Amino acid sequence: MACRPVAADIVIIKDGRVLLIKRGHEPFKGMWALPGGRLEENESIEECAVREAKEEIGADVEIKKLVGVYSKPDRDPRKIVAIAFLCDVEGDIKAGDDAVEARWFEIEEVKKMRLASDHNKIIEDALRLIK
């Protein structure tokens, strides 16, 4: 039996806005999503979050809180288990790696969007954490 892959998702909420990336690859190609990606063999999940943020949004992040662990098998066709972190960001944002665009969205707009995977739930959980 194969083990399921693990990834870090990054939630950045600043000034009433949420940072999202537009996915450049399947699954969920063309959909808005949280920045994030798979854990590499020789890194912690926290190091993964910082690395993926640098790769996808071109900026350094500081992890503030654990949002949660998301492991429903149907959350992603690749069966990825995601560990989501609430982070602060420094510097300018620019899309990179498999993100074709990175953009800030008003929280109320994000609540009406259909995001990739279960990212709507992750953002809801993060918003509850910071209230």
C-alpha cells in the first residue's frame, strides 16, 4: 500500500485581503488556490511552506499559526494531505514556479469564489483563527 503525499498550504491574509495564485498545472489548472506544494524528503513541513511561498509568490513568509490538517482522501485527486499555515509576507508578490498569476483578493470576494481543492474551507478556518 502506497503512502499519501504531504504538502504545505500557505494562507496569507493582510488588510482584509487574501493572497491567491492561479494554478498553471493540473489538477485544478486555471483555478485560484492557496500557494503551497509538496514536502520534499529532507525538509520539515515548515521549511516546505517557506520554500513553496518563495517559489510560487517570490516572497519570504513567516509562519504565525497552524491553521489545520486537511486529509479527506477526496480533497485532491492526488490524495495529498495538506498542512495549512497562517503566514505573514514581506516584499513584493510575483507569480513563479507553477503559479501563472498571484493576486490579492478582498475576503468577501474570496468567500464567493470556488477555489481549488478544499481551499475555501482552509481560508474559512484561518479567518476563524484570527477573529
